Amino acid sequence: MNNLIYTGIRLLAAGIATQTGDAAGNAGTGDTAQGAIGVIFRSVFIIMGIIAVIFLIIGGVLYATSQGDAPKLTKAKNTVIYSLVGLIISVLAFAITTFILNSMGK
């Protein structure tokens, strides 16, 4: 389990690093203040999306293992609903901030 978490963190860090520049060392989107803000926001939204998907999976497992027990079933349904709401909010927040940052650049 620890290896899985460590691998996930390394992949996330690699994804964030690719947003700040390319393999040749040229500055990417992080070379201006607007670009740096964009990189920070994208990184936060990536983390939010990953967390929401993890909770969606946890809710699905709870639902599958509830065996008809009403309190466990309710907890599983709430976990799935709240994770979907979180995922939708993070996608909408990403779209809104991307639109605002692109509008500021023109």
C-alpha cells in the first residue's frame, strides 16, 4: 500500500513538473505571474480530482460490501454522492479559473 501511495505521489509530482517547463529546461507556463498562478491552480485541481476519485472508489467498495445493512448502505451512498459533488465542483472551478486566466492574458 505504501508503494502505491509513493508511486502516486511521484506521478503527481512529475505531472506538476511538466507544467512548469519542458525537457530542455525552457520555462513553460510558469514563466510569468499569470502562468505561475495557473500552475498552482492546476496542481490544486489535480489533487482535488484525485481525492474525489479515491473517495468515489471507497464509496463503491463500501456499497458493494454493505450486504444490505441499512446504515452501511446509507454511508456508502453518501460517500459516492459527496465525492461526485466534489468532483463536479473541482471540474467547474478548473474551468472557471482557466477561463479567467485566459481572459487576463489577452
